[in-house]
Amino acid sequence: MKTAMTRRLLGGAVAALLVSGTACGQQLTAPTEVAAVVSGSPTPVGVATPTGPPRYVTVGFWQDASCSGSLNATTAFPLQYDSAQCFSWPGRSGENSVSLFSCGQDSFSYTQWTTLTCSGGQVPAGTRKTVTSGGCTQGVPPTQYARILDFSGCRTAP
């Protein structure tokens, strides 16, 4: 795992990655401040077999349409598994799971669910999300904005 990320237990239950905010294109550095709310890295639901070495895309989340200021959360998505593998984590708004990761030229896409099983959930169930490293993408809920902080996992894709 990158030395720029630090694992910590929050409340004894949630493994989280803490990273400092960075400008687009800059490398992540050791954390200097903690985001108000930090998401954990998703963990596999059921048996997961890596298809290669560890690779991550780290996405930062803000409540600011310019994706500046203090981060609300970060999530490091594990790309070393089959894209259909389901990953889950407890989030700020409850249960979350993701599947169907895909890398674009300068983008990262995934399907997010409001359950821990990559199925069912609230409307819209299975929301497809795409985030870029060069812009600030309005998310679901519409008060959340996202930008890729570390795209290295897509750049080293097999």
C-alpha cells in the first residue's frame, strides 16, 4: 500500500484511509489534517481472489461544487479484483457497496448500491457513477461532489 496513505481504526470499527487534500495532478503526501468524515476502503463481500497486485483509485468527496477546501471523505477503490466482485463499507449515510469498476482515459466508473450486497437498496438502486481527475463531479446525493485524488491504480492496469 502507498506510504502516502495511513490506515487507522475509527471508533474501533471502521478501517479508514486518511489523506491530505491535493490539487489535481499532485502526488498524495502524508496526512496533515483529518477530514471531518472519512470512508473506509471497501472490503470484499464473500470470497475474493485478486487478479493481480494491489492497485487502488482514491476518490475524494466534498460538499463544495469546486472540490476545494476540506475533504469530507475519501475512498480507495481496490482494482486488483474482477470488476463484478462486490465490495462494501459502512458509510456516512449507512450501508454502501460497489461493483463494476472500470477505468477510462482520465476517469473512473463504478456502480454504487445502498446495501452491503451490490443488489436492491433504495431508489435509485445500482447508481452508476463516473469521477474524473480533472474536474469536480456532482454526485448522488446532489450535495456531494467528487474528484480522483490518486489515479495510479488505473494507470498500472494489466
